[in-house]
Amino acid sequence: MVTDSQVNLLARVEPSCTPTAVSTFTQGEFWQAYPDRTSNLSAATLPSSIQIPGIYAIAQKDSGVDIAVFGDTGCSGVKFKYLPTALSAAGAADLGCLADVTSPTALALAVSGNELWLWANNDLYTSADNAATWKKV
């Protein structure tokens, strides 16, 4: 969930890697785990038949999923793809690249209206043009 003052993500929290709700009220500067809110969040998943190498984060849209991957050709950072609900991995469309995030790291990707939000390396980024360009919040 993303609002003007809060971002909630479902993330695997160390050391047990248990999916847990984490929130920020400080535009990504500080994060806090809220295990009691975990049941209010859901994670986007891909069917096991879809094989896309290098996936680090997935965000559900009404018509499919946005995917963040590392190691994709043509992008020195994290690359974004869109996969419509009814298609296979071969039908994934390239969206854009965020070169600021250069090495594989924990990521969280969220969709709010027409905006994408990405948390990486304790930084928060947003894209209002379907991952074509990004700005650091």
C-alpha cells in the first residue's frame, strides 16, 4: 500500500526470512516491521510455469504484473518488465531500467494508481511513466 504519507511493503525479514509487513512514514528514510499488519498485505506471485531469470521483486496490477530483474541485457542496473496475466515469460515486455541500483540487492516493488514505487538499498524511487524514468524520493 502506498499513500502520500506511508508506504507498506511485504518483505522477508531477517534472520528467519519470514514475510512481514514493513512500513515507512519518513519517505523511506526509516523502516519498521509490523508483524501484526502482515495479514493485511498480499504478495504478487508468478505461476511456476513462468521462468524469468533474475527476478528480485514483483508487483501486481489489475492486468498483470510488473517485474524487477537483475542481469538483463541492455541494463546495467535493475530492469523492469511487464507480464500480462494471460501470457508466458516470452510475452514479457521491457519497460525501463534504473541504472542507480547497480548490483543485486533486496528490492520491494509496489503499484499505486499509475505510479510504480521501488525500495532498494534503503532508497525509495518512483516512476510515473511505467518505469521509463525514475526519480529518487
